[in-house]
Amino acid sequence: MIRNFFFAAVLSLICLTASAQTGDIRGFVYEQENSEPSPYVSVYLKGTQMVAQTNLDGFFSISKIPPGNYDVMVTSVGFDTISQPITISKGDFINKKFFLKKSVILFREVEVSAEKEEKKTEVLISVTKISPKDIRQVPTIGGEPDLAQYLQILPGIVTSGDQGGQLYIRGGSPIQNKVLLDGMVIYNPFHSIGFFSVFDPDIIRGVDVYTGGFNAEYGGRISSIMDVTTRDGNKKRISGKVSATTFTSKAIIEGPLKKQDDAGGGSSSFLFQGKTSYLDKTSKSLYAYVDSAGLPFTFNDLYGKVSFNGSNGSKVNFFGFRFADKVDYQNIANLHWENIGFGSNFVVIPGANAVLIEGNFAYSKYNISLEENDGLPRTSEIKGFNGGLNFTYFFGKDDFKYGFEVLGTRTDYSLINSVKLKISDSQNTSDIGGFLKYKKVVAGLVIEPGIRINYYPSFPEFSFEPRLGLKYNITDFLRFKAAGGEYSQNLLAATSDRDVVNLFYGFLTGSNELPEEFNGQKITTKLQKAEHAVAGFEIDLPKHLALNLEGYFKNFRQIENVNRDKVFEDNNSNYAVPDLLKKDFIIETGKAYGVEALLTYDRKDLYIWVAYTLSWVTRNTGTQEYYPFFDRRHNLNVVTAYKFGKKKLWEANIRWNLGSPFPFTRTQGFYEQLVFDNGVGTDINHQNGNLAIYYDDLNKGRLSYYHRLDFSVKRGFQVSKNSRLEATVSVTNAYDRENIFYVNRVTNERVYQLPVLPSFGMSLTF
């Protein structure tokens, strides 16, 4: 494998030499209205097969162009097509900027789309590219669209509920999902009420979600990647947005520090956003039927960004944020978490080289605390930095990418378990990673090998992780694709994956408190390890339909989990006690496999999304195999968005979700548990014992089916050229389905997910 990558590197140098006989054109595409980079725009040379699609920074590159005269075409839905003549000579490196002007008439049918070309030349397996427009097509729960609501409709993603909900992606727990914001690692992207994330759609430029099989540029997690990119501030004028709903309110202000001129010279801009929830107050009057004490969820999000842009498209951003969340279940639990961070990222376009240079550096701190009525508090904190540098070379339809990243973290956590034993850990760890990835397009075949090397100095341990993606274009309408690789991580959760209601979600790094053996085999690594294998087809059907089918398998070779069964201290006096009864953590293995189908229809004013997943998830402790509580056999999401009325100012959005039952552990009976407070001197004849429970086998039972209908209706009002007012009415759980949240084992009280929740919102964009 290493020999192959050495060959790829040599081939890259050969291609660089060969490019002297041809020319390159590269540059950026922006929206003329605000000079914001325009992603996923088609750029092509008329009358040729040389096509590119802009990335999230608006960057495109068309290389190895034979000398001659061409017309460069730039097309995007909703914008006027740009046509510009250009002459290419040998050895040319031409940098261009294009500014798209909004079109009064939308000609979607005549769109020349680089997306079709991208399907032929990119592997694009187990990845969903999300734009702000996509997020707004899902019903606006609470009157406000949010990324968290959109993620729940993706194939392979399961959410544990409306309250304290987390996302489980193709059998991976939340700790196994890496979330990036402008290159910074985010440790908790979702608020305790599961409708909202820390990412506001009005500041998002794009999101890439990899549910498995991701290539070597990403590391440090064994299940999935979510890469969020925010947009820059308006470079032409002061603008913003204010909104208020029954759940939340927010304000955004942005504008130029140095205006961009018509020639596309250097510029700078700012963007600030604030969002707050007051559901705990409004719910006392609006939703008193849910809980007379009010719904106990509050959060506050602040985000700011300053961008400096060069005349050639190079740029640097500085950003910072504070996300905070609080839950106050009266007489049950109080939870609070806070995430603070700041960082920078940049894009550099060298003058005479076909290379794109990207980098980032960031620091953040996340802490969480939980106090329950059992008097057993939990706390966790993680803080540290991450930074990286990537280089991408373009050779026609091929490209070569390499880079490295460094992470340093400190974790502190403390937990007292049910038998009053304290489990705590404090560690400083680091992670150094490097990768190579080469994409080669030959006729109808796309092959993308990669390798990642991670070094964990704290252990110390190397992890060699080969990756591979490929696609074969069977016809122009039918394509086969596959991907796989090895993955590792040293971060783990400070709570057990067996906890059904998981309000507390802390973090720690690979622990020394592990058993020495698993299933009779000596444990030789402290890392969590997994292998992925994915294969499928994508089909362009007639009548504007598209179908994507994928089958996947994830083998979690080693997972570390909090030991819920610890009853002895790990000391010399308990030397003979089995590790499973005294170690802070246990080792598990797991498997996740399934089939996903996604059918989409997108034409004019109607959009339909149908996603179905059939999946299995198992875990093995070495002594028993069980289904984790997020194992959902069937999951179906149907989403429809329709624009109607004069000037299409009305929009209706509907989502229906059906999920098969989650596993749970049944109660077989109760008994009196005596506590020997005085050792052998305890008077067992007069002592009052504690109520204890006989449990059935772990997660052998199944709850009831989950299903819910949400819808929203929006009406826009054009106030002026740059101002728009929008009113939204939405209903969550429209037919008031009683979806189970949990059952109190002692009282048998049934607690349900949120009932029917109507909401209303208004927003003004200026």
C-alpha cells in the first residue's frame, strides 16, 4: 500500500511537468449581491467535457486545458448564466473571479449542471451535501428551521428522542461521530431539546455528512464525520435578520469592514449571530398541558466571524463562539453545559502553481455537570486545541491531496456509580495525524486510494489506516460505488452506551483502567478501532427522480465503555477480584450493518424525499451479546416541500417519520436489598432494606413503534428590495402520537415524548 502511494506521489510530479504543455484556469465564484462564495456552481468550457463544480469556498479548478480559445460558462439555478471568452496558452495559470447575478426568471430545465459530471468523477458514497435551502425544506419545528431537524431525515441516522436526543449514525454512538465547525472540533453540537443544534442555518454555507467509508482526510473517529462550514459576512452592505418564535428568538448582523469593489478586489467583513431559547417560560402558558411547571429547556448561542479576502481569492477567517445549555427537571435532575472556543482558518492560492492550500487552528473548552435527586453528581471537562494544513493539486479530472493535523486535549471527569464508588480520570493526550489521498479517473472508473497514519504519543501507539473509494460508471445513468477502510480514536464517553436517557454526555480519553483480557485474548491497544465496508448503486431515473442504494457493514473491533457493574475498588486487596467487577472501563466489540434506500424528486416547485433504512446493531461484552438501546430495525422518513400561490410566496412542508421499537431491559420482579452498614455486626432482623430489582436479560424487550407527523406553512412578504418578512405556522406531532420516552420501573409511570406542539414565528431579513 505504501509503495502504491509513493507511485501516486511520483505520478503527481510527472503530471506537474506535463501541465507545462497545457494551461489551467481556476478561481472563485461569488454572488454579486453580497460577494459571498457560491458553492456547487457549474463552471465549464463550452463545447468540451472539461467541467468543474465549486467547493464550499466557491473555488473551482479546470486543469490540463489544451491551448486555444474557449468560452467559460458559469451556471447556477436562480442566477443569470455567465459567458466569458478566454485564451489558453502553454503553461498558463489563469485566476478568475465570477460574480453571479440573481435572475428574475428561473430556467431550471436548461441548467447545465456540474453535479451530473461530479457524479461521474467523484466517489460520493455515504455522503450527503447539505445546503441552507435543503434545511428549510424540512418542517420548521418550533417555527425555526435547524440542522438538527434535517439530520434526522438522513438514511442511517437514528435519534433517541425529542428530549436529550442524540444522533446515532449507522450503529455508532455520539462519541464516535466527529463534528467540525470551520475546522474546529465541536464536542456537543445538539441542545437538550432535540429540535435544535448549535448551528444556525442562516450562517451555514454548507454541511458534508459522511455516514461511513470516509477517506483519509478525516480521522480521529470510528463511525462518522459532520463537517460544517459557515459563510462570510456581507461584503457589500450592512444586512441581517431578526426573528422570534414561541420557542426561540435570534438576531444576525453582518456587513463590510472594507467593501469589495466591482472589480473584485480585496475586502473584509464581519458576521455576528445570537440566539436564545425561552421555552421554559412560554411553555407555562402555551404548553401547560405538557407540564404545568413548563418545559425545562433553555439555551443561548453566540457566534462571531471576521473575514479578510485577497484580490486573488486567498482569505483568512477568525471566529469565536459560546454555546450554553441548561435543563431543570424539578425534583429529578439539573444539567448545564457550556462550550467556548475561538479559531482561525485560511485558504491560499499560490500565483503559479496548481495547488490549493487550506489550514486551520482552534482552541475550545467544553464542560458539563449533572445533579440528580439520587445525590450522585457527574462532571466532565475537555479542553484543548486542534490545527491542520492541507494541500490539493489538480490534474484534469484527477487530484492529489495530502496534509497533517495535530490535536492536544486535557480531560477531567468524575462520576459516582450506584454503589457509591467514585470513578474519575484526568489526562493530557495528543494526536498527530498525516494523510495522502489520490483520485484517478480512467474512462468510466474512478479510484481513490488513501492512507492515514495517526500517532498517539500519550500511549504511545501508531495506527496505520488504509482507505479506498471507487466508482464505476456502468452507463450515464447507472453507477456502482464502494468504499472502505480502517479507523481509530482515543476519545470515549464518560457515560455508558446502555443509558437510555442520556442527558449527561461527558468526555475522556483512552484509560489505563481497562481489563487485561477480552474473550481470553490479551488487550494490546488502548485505542478504539473499527473497519467500514460500503457498496451501492446510484441511478438517475426518468421524470426527475434519483435513487441511491447502499449496503454497509461496520465492524467495531474494540470499544471502550464505562463499567456499570463495578462494585469493588481496584486496589491490591482486591487483586483476586475479576476485572469486570473492579475496572472503571470495559472492552466491547460490535457490529452494525444494513441497507439504505433514498429516492428523491426535485422539479420546479415540488420536492419529495423518501429515505428508508433496514439495520442491525449489536454489542458484545465478552460475556453476553446485546442490542444497544438505539438499535432500530426499520426507519422511514417522507418529506415533501411545495411552493405555491402568486409569485410562489407560500410554501408547505410535511415530514412523517416511522421507526420500529427500540430495545429495553424488562423488569422481572423486586426484592429487598439489605445494606450491611456495620459489616458483620449489622442487625439484619431489624434493618430496613432498599428496594432492588430483578432484571431480565439486557435489552431483550422492545418498546412500541414510533411515528410522528410534522408540518409547517410559510408565507413570505417582500417589504422592499432588500427586506423580506416571513411568517411561519408549524405543528409538531400533529396527530398527538404518544411515543414512549421511558417507564419508571418502580411506579410504572409512563413518560412520553413531546405531544402535539403548535408554534408560530416571524422573521425579518434586511
